[in-house]
Amino acid sequence: MKNRLAMGGLILVTIIWGGGFVASDMALESMSPFQIMAVRFLLATVLMGLISIKSLKGKSHLGKSLKGKSLKGKSLKGIEKEEVIAGGLMGAALFTGFAFQIVGLQYTTPSKNAFLTALNVVIVPFISFLILKKKIGVKGVVGALMSVAGVAILSLGSNFSLGLGDGLTLICAFGFAFQIFLTSEFVKKYRATVLNFIQMATAFLLSVVCLVGNGETNFQVTTKGWLSALYLGVISTTVCYLLQTASQKYVDETKAAIILSMESVFGTIFSVIILHEIITLRMVIGSAVILAAVVISNLSEIQEQTEEAAW
């Protein structure tokens, strides 16, 4: 039951992120990329801090630290060093994903940017294999490849050449893949609220460094821009990453990556509804392939649970 609710939570995340495409498009009319990142992560850091204030001041019950020392049952006050390290790594991966996605977009087309970003779906299980020696299931790989194929149908143009922007976007895909992988690992050991606070604070600090470094400190933002940034910071970042972190306690990283790839489907739907983009056969086919990938992944999990129960 918890597993199904968790998958539903991840699907809700993708719906909200799909709306984030429209919000980002509106925000870019009066804000630079790193201004948007700084604002969204500032809002997320403040809200995460308020949400986790009891955890930050109170007691934690860690199961096992990064050093391998058993802490189960012991009361520890405030933020633990292990949580800072874990949240910092998650924040650095999150920032890498968003930063290289934005910078790469300046040198390539949005369709290539979206397709190459979606490669994080394929990268996640291989990260698990290399770091944890975790077996890659056949259906998990098939689902991941189908998911990428669906995103390709949705967004990839006829030009398959790779340039500077494409290379930068590939780094972005690794950033998001590591964020999904690290979330799955750390959320099982440490407090989700504290992890999210550290993650957002890290991403905010890195965004400010880039903001100042690029000389983007002059804010001349319209009302629509602020409202869009508010949506991105409160809903698309704070709410979504709280929900993602909580949901990934019960869904492994490969299946989570496949489900989260549905973001492109909902992005297309919101673009049609709000931005009045024309629905094409390509959109329908691409969405159907991604949905099929999610179904295959979920059926695989149900089969594994049935087999375990039989044993």
C-alpha cells in the first residue's frame, strides 16, 4: 500500500514539474537563469527551514551513520555531520542538474536539451550498479530505454549532431541522475526534512555564487515574473522535493527515475493548455511510450513482490 502511494506521490511530482515548464518560460521574460535559480532555492531553503525547525533543534534517530557506527535508538540533537554531508551532496547534484541544463540551453535547442536531460533515466541504474553493485533488472532497463525513447519522440528534431550545448546538457543529466540516486540512499538513513533543508541551502548558495560571478545582480522583474518564480520556489521545488524524498523511501531509484520522466508528458499537456501549442501525432505517441515504460516498470515490481510472497 505504501509503495503504491509513493508511486502516486512521484506521479504528482511530475504533474507539478510539468507546470514548471510554463512557469519557467514566463519567468525568463524578465529574469536571467541564475536569478530564477537563486530565487527559487532561496524560497525553498526558507520554507524547508520552517518545516524542519523542530528537527533542526530537536532530536534525531539515525539508523546508521556514514562511518558505519550504529546510532539506532540514541538521541542526537540538532543537525548531524552525516546529514550535512548527505544533504550537501544532494544539493550539489541538484544544482549541477539545473545549472548545466540552463547553460546548455543557451547553446543547443530546447528539444535536444530535453532529450539529453532525460538520459538520467538510463544513468541511474548504472550508477547503482557501479557504486552498490546492484543488479540491473532486464525490465528495469527496458522501461528506462522506452522512457528515453518516448522523450526523444516528444522533443528530438531531425538533427542528431552533438555540440557544446549538448555536452553540457549531458553533464546536467548526470547531475539529476546522481540526485535521484543519492536521495534513494540517504532518505533511508537520515531525516528527510533535514536532508531537504541542507539540499536546498546548498543549491541556493551555489546559485548565488554563479549569480554574482555572471554579474546578474540587477533584478528588474515584472509581476508575472515574480509570480512565476513564486510557483517555482514554493510548489515546484519545496512541495515537490519534500514529496519526492518521502516517496523514494518506498520506490527504488530506477523505478523512481522512470516515473519522474513523465514530467515531459505533463509538460507537453500544460504547454498545449496554457501556451496553446498544437497537439501532434508525435506528442501522442511519445506520451504513450513513456506511460508504457512506467506500466512495465510497475508490473515488474508487482511480479517481484508476488514471487517474494510465494517464497
